[in-house]
Amino acid sequence: MSDPFEANCEIVIAATIGEEWSEWFDDFEITPRGTTSLLVGRIVDQAALHGILGRLRDLGIPILDVHITPESAIGSNR
């Protein structure tokens, strides 16, 4: 049985950063999009999500959007 907090996560930030930051953000895929960037990856629990959000806060990068899709929701659509 999977952890109920495991989820896919998309975060849109108001900064342009490149894939070289991926390791610092738990190996999320990073896609620059003009003046924003999209971070996409998997979080294993709420602490992992807070860790990523905290790193963005520490860098002073505004968070524009966070979208979480729990694994249970993904599995129910298969």
C-alpha cells in the first residue's frame, strides 16, 4: 500500500531557472517558460513538499501556483 501523501507535484515560480537546479529541488524536472519556470516531480510526503517550498522561500523566489495530484487519484484513473 502506498503512502497516502505520495503525489505528483507541479510548481510554477516567478523566476527563470534551468535544469542545473534540479538536484537542489529533489530532482524535479525544471522547464523555463519565459519569465517563469515549471518544476515537475514526485513528492513522497508532506515534509518533502515543505522542503522544496522552503528552498524557494530561502531563495526569495515567488511561488505562483502549486498543483498536487495524489497517487490515489492517479491510480483511480487507470
